[in-house]
Amino acid sequence: MKTKDKTIPVDTDKAWQQLHSRLESDGLLPERGESAPSVRRPVWLQLAATFLLLVAAGTIIWLWPGRNPKASMLAMSNTDSEQTLVKLLADGSVVYLAANATLAYPVEFAPGERRVNLQGEAFFEVEHQAAQPFRVELEMATIEVLGTSFNLKSLENNGFELLVEEGLVQVQFQKPLNEKVLVAPREMLVFSGETYQKISGTDLELTLWRQNRMHFKDESLENVLSVINRNYHSRLLVPDPLVASRLLTVTFFENDLPTIVELISLSMNLQAQLQPDSSIVFAAR
């Protein structure tokens, strides 16, 4: 058995073709005759208690800036009908935002609670923090968890669908129902806006939409690898903090781990090494 690290071979033509297509579709390639900018930075639009109609897929904007930057609210919107926008929150929780959905969240969570607001559909993987419950605000209810994974979709007439994958989720209905309901794994709660019902034994494959064309926008490499490891049960590592903090905007079109490794290596000019324990380590060339 060899213990020497191996560098994973890269199919350069295939990876660059996919990368070029992604950049072109995102509008990140310069027009002909136009020089490419050396650095591309996200555009931050400061607003005061108002939403902006978003055109670009996966846009993040400031809401209610306030005097304390940590208390500022951000809104993330996914206007692309064919991809899932992925975001890691300040506490390490992961949100997979479906098409035409918007999530409002703070730069950093306040002590004692973690609170976000959802319009549309999203899948949540919530980091367990016993002293800091995670709450999702809807029009007619608040979804509260300590650490779990669940799919939540707001519907017309203030209704919603909740499907729990792991852990327990508490639904606090507002008036006129004004009651609390616990939802267990593989249970779905459907609220019409007036009444609700619970359905047991729900197929969890209904939540697999989140893995289709995962899109990351200005996320650190460390965060991107964290999400990939969760979904592929892999061990992609980046020991160097300078490399780990590099920002990446990318869409993974195929549920294929070797292709993902190739694209990350090429787009960030990194070397991927297979370790004896089957983990893969990214390092600067």
C-alpha cells in the first residue's frame, strides 16, 4: 500500500469547457474587444428598509444597514429557475434557496436566538446550538429548531409546507390558531392558511432538489467544501487558511465529485492531492 500523496489527474479540456460555459451564462466573461478586469467584486447596494427588484440570479443586498454592521440585515434572492443558491450563515447553518425564493438574514446573529425570514422554498441544515434556537419567520407562523434539517415552502394565502428530515421542528402558529405543533422526521405539515394537517411517512427524496445545480456566489472555499462534504459524504480539506478564505463563485452542474474537484482546482489554480485516508487536500500550486 502506497502512503505517498497522489495528485488527482485533471481533465483540463472538460473542466475548462464547463467553467467557460458557467462564466458565460453568468455574464462574467468580457465582450469581444473589451479587456477583462483584473478583479471582479460584488456590487453592494445599501437600502433603507426597502427591497430591490432583483434581476441577476443569486443576488445579495443590504437591508436596514443600521449603525452596527453586525446587526445589519441582508437579503439573498434566487431568480434562476434552474439552479439552487447555497449560502452558509454566520453560525455555520446551510440554506439551499430554491428558484424565486428570498431569504433575509443578519450579518451576525443576536445573542440568544438566530432569526431569518423566508419567502418561497428553502432547505435548511441548522447547526445545533442549545442556547440559541433557530427561527424562520413566516406570515402566519414561526418555525423553531435547535439543530436539524428540514424543507420549508411558503404558499399562497399565507400557507406553507414543512417536511422534516432530521430532528424535531416546532411550529408556533399565530392567531387565530395560536398553538404549537411538533413535527418529527419524515413528517410533513401542510398549512392552508386556515387549517393544517400532518402526513407521516413522507418520502425524503422530495428534498433532493437542493442538490441540483448548486450555485455558490462569493463564498469562501472553506464554506463551499463544507457543503460538498455534507452532500457527498466526502472529505475535501483545505488546511491553508489563506487558501480556505479565497472567494469562489461557481455552479456545479453534475453530481459528480471528481468533476467538482477538477473545477475547483482549475478555477482557483490549486492542486488536489489524494491522501492515504481517502481525503482530498487542496493546496496552492
